[in-house]
Amino acid sequence: MELHSLQEALKVEIQCHQKLVAQMKQDPQNGDLKKQIHERQSRIAALNEKQFPHNSLWTCQAYAYSCLNTTPALF
């Protein structure tokens, strides 16, 4: 997949993830939303790995924690 296509796919996945996180804040016990968020995170990680093969784990973790407004123990 070319870089532009990867970036567009990543953008769509991130936007969907952000919408799900916003919904989750309204309904934190919704198991279906949790599942969808984890699926999006996996897709974001896979796309990010293709784009930046050497530092994708840190980038995805930083993004995920910023969406949830929390600070990971590693940072």
C-alpha cells in the first residue's frame, strides 16, 4: 500500500476511534463499544506499523492514551 493510501486509511480509522471514544464517555459500561474500540486500535496499530515499522507501538499507545485522557505508567 502506498504512503498516501496508508495515511488516508489511518486517518479514517483514527476518526472512527475518536467517535467511539466520545460515545464511550457517555456510556462507559457498553461492552460493544469497548469491543469496537479495541478492534479500531488493532487496525490503527497495523496501519501504523506499515507506515512506521520501527516505532509504531509507542505511537499507538501515546495516541490511545491521549484519546482516553489518561497517562500511561510508561510515560
